[in-house]
Amino acid sequence: MQICTLILAAGKGTRMPSAKPKALQTVLGEAMLSHVYQAASQISTALWTVIGHKAELVEKHLSEEFGETASQHCILQTEQLGTGHAVLCAMEKIKNTIDLDHTKILILNADVPLIKKELLSDFIQKAKDYPLAFISILLDDAQSYGRVVREGFLEKARKNSIKDHAGNTGNVTKIIEAKDFKLAYPESEIFEVNSGIYLVNARLLLDFLPKLTSANASREYYLTDIVSLAKENDVPIEAFCYENASALLGVNTPLELSQAETILQKEINTSLMQNGVVLHNPDTVRISPFAAISRGVEIFGPCEIYGKSVIGDYSTIQSHCVIKNTSIGENCTVRNFCHFENAGVGNNAKLGPYARLRPLAQLCDDVHLGNFVEIKKSTIGNGSKVNHLSYIGDSLVGSGVNVGAGCITCNYDGKNKHQTIIEDNAFLGSNCAFVAPVTIAKNTLVGAGSVITKNTEENGLAIARAKQTNIKRK
């Protein structure tokens, strides 16, 4: 049996006021959709995403984060007419690409960033023998979640107001969405709710979806109605009730987004500390679940480490640093207030404070960067030092180079970027400007205050400044 996953990411998210689609709201620096996609991709034979509201942004995000295949497996829901309509759009698209009789469809919402592959695997294992199964949750406050109705509910509701926490008693007969439940049973309540995670036989799903109607309070096509259709057609149904509600609840508001982030932050930090990572002030340390932090690393909060960042053995990250999609080697020290993005650092580096690595900055082993140094799209060779107030952009810097305070590479002429090459063991005096394209040869000494516009000679001295004249002050 194959598992094909559909992630529903087409909704507007009206309770999440933002210019971004709800699916792209971030938890620990990662879009909610990314959390769900990452978990689902590990247990799926094929994975498709239904997009709608601001579809181009969602498709672009998937392409950037998970590759071209992820964007190719996007299915457009041109009108947001409900979850049932979203799944129908998807099934019409994929029905000819799957074996309908040997495929189960796992349906997830994009707004459950705490979902884990282990929970999904457990659910699939439990539900594999049922044509239709879903995950339910017991909540003290059912809020806006669909109510799971089991046999005997109507009889209880007619007699008196009930609060049914039974959860697993009686066969499931239907799921009633919150608006419709409150209209039909204003004096009653059920606390077993639908999580929105389903596992359904592909052919069964394709048969039932065209039978859905929009005769409900929201005038939408509810996916939940396939449960009552299954009941009417004597199809076995099972609801598996999970206690870990926090991992299954959707995020719909800024408050819920913050709460989910706090839960995930604590989970990640606790796991890291249990595995030998030292976190000082851990409540202020925010680390992406996609990051890899080695045993023996020491991190001082507040600190943020996002994306697929890697921190090597026994490195130290001091406070107020932001690191995104950056690999840092072993035994490195990153001092306070550094900002790194899409960069790489070798072993034994000493960086900062206030150092900035912009995209495509690559530092080799034993490199030193000091305060207020910015590196962009450049490679710094082994043992080189850029210790003070300098900018190195579009450059190739060799080994053993010393860059004096206040040096800059002038890489942009107003239309194009040009490269500066600084070869091994060059010594650059303070306050120099290198107008690219230009090459500083091996062992060159550049006098302080020079503006270098021509290539230098190996083992030479380069000075480019006017002769000083002293005159009397008037």
C-alpha cells in the first residue's frame, strides 16, 4: 500500500492578519508549511500541496526550500470553496498518477507546525486496515473544531445538556463543523474534536468527493462530510483519539502562532541539552528544528539559529547572534552581535563581535574577523585576518593575509560587480580601497591610505596616495 500525502495550504487565514498566506507564517524561522512538509515527506510515497490564496508565494517557497519537484507537485484551487473542494481538485489532478486500489491518501493541513513524522507513522500503522480513518482529540474547550459525533449522542442531547468526554465510546457516525453544531445543538457540547488528519482509500475518496454538498452554515464543501457518507454506505470508520493535542491543533491566530512557537522551542532546547549542548538562558535561545547542533556546543541567549544551520563540535555562540542557513565548523568562537546568513565557516575561527557574513561568504580554517567586518560573496583563506571595520565583497582572499582596519573592496561600478583577488600573505595597511577588478599579488605590502586601481607585483610595495604637504595655518 502506497501513501500519497495531500497538504491543504490554499486558505486565506482570515484570523491571521498578514500580507503573507497563513501557511507561510513562521515558527522558529520556518514557515508552518515547511514543518508539515518536512514531517510528511519522510513517510510519503508522493506528496502534493493544494495552493490557492497567494499561490505564487507558496509555490515559490516550496521550490526554494524543497526543490523543483515540490513546486511541480502543487495543485491550484482557483476558488476557496472548502476543504472538500480542495481535496477534489487534488484528486482530479493525481488520480491518473496513482494506483487507486493500492494507495491511501493522507490528508494534512498546512497549519499544524508541531506535527511529527513519528505521530504520522503511528497513525498510519493503526489506521492501515480501515478504508477511512482520522485523528480525533479531546479538548476542554472544543472552540471552532468540528465535533466527532458517536452513536447515542442524539438520545443524550434530547434529554439534557451534556458534556461528552467519553471520546472512544460508540461508533463514529459523523463530524459536524462547529458552526453547524452550535446551530443544531445550542444546549449541548462534545469535546472530542476532529484534528483534520485523515487516511482514506484513494478510490473511496474519489467516489465520495463528488457527492459533497455546500448545504451548511458556511456554504462550503466540507471534507468532514465523507464520514457521514461512509456511514450511510456501511464503510468501516475509525477515529483514533490522541492525547498530544498541542501537536495536532491548527494555528489560526497570532496568539496560537506564538503558543506553538513556545512549545516547539522548549521541545528542541530540552532535546539539545539532553544530548550535550550547553544552553545559557535557554528560554531566549531559538533554534530551528532543521538546524544541527553538535554535542559540546555552548550557546548563550538571547540567540537565534535558523534554517539548515550547522554548528560543529565545541564551538561557542555568544549572545545576540542571528545565524541562518550557515555552517560553522569545530572549535569556533562567534562573539556577541554577529549576523550570518547563507555562509560557511571552517574550523577554529574567531568571529566578531558585530561581524556580518552575507550570502556566499566562505571562511576557511583559522580565520579571524573582528568588530564591524562585513564579508559578502567572498572566500577568505586559511589563517587570514580581517580584524577591524572592513568590507570585503566579491573577493578571493588567499591564506595568511592581513587586512588592516578600514579596508574596503570597491566591487561595484554602478552597473556591474567586479572581483578583487588578494593572494597569499599580502599585508594590507589600514584605510585602503581596492578598486575592482584588481589583483594584489603574493607578499605584497600595501601602504596605509592607498587607493589601489592597478595590479601589484609579487613581493612588492604598493603605495597610492598624494605626498603630504605641511603649510602654515592662517
